[in-house]
Amino acid sequence: MTTASNVTRAERTTESISLLETAAKIDPESHGHIAKVCVEISKYYAKKGFLLESGAYAMLAGEASPDQL
């Protein structure tokens, strides 16, 4: 079981990735929209200096729709 004390900041800030992955599986036509959202989230985290999180969202964007990168 995961408790608040042993969850890293990166895990907390990338929890929504699994939701975005699920949305992509449910609606394959949404890949372009999901990629756009992930790119914007990635840019935001990069500006704030959270490079691990930024990379995680950029990877998901590339998997969802490589054309968006």
C-alpha cells in the first residue's frame, strides 16, 4: 500500500499519466488531443524546473502522437 510518506513528488505529479493512457485506450481517435495536452504539461514542468516530470509527459506525447512533438 502506498502512503503519503513514501510517495515521491514525481509520482504525485505524474499520476494523471495513467488517466491519459486509459483515455487513449478507450478512444483511439483522441491520441492527437492527448499528445497536445501532454506537450503543454511537459512545457509547464520544464519551465518550473521539474525535468523528470517534463520528460514523463513528453514521452507520453510521443507515444500518443509522434507528429505532435
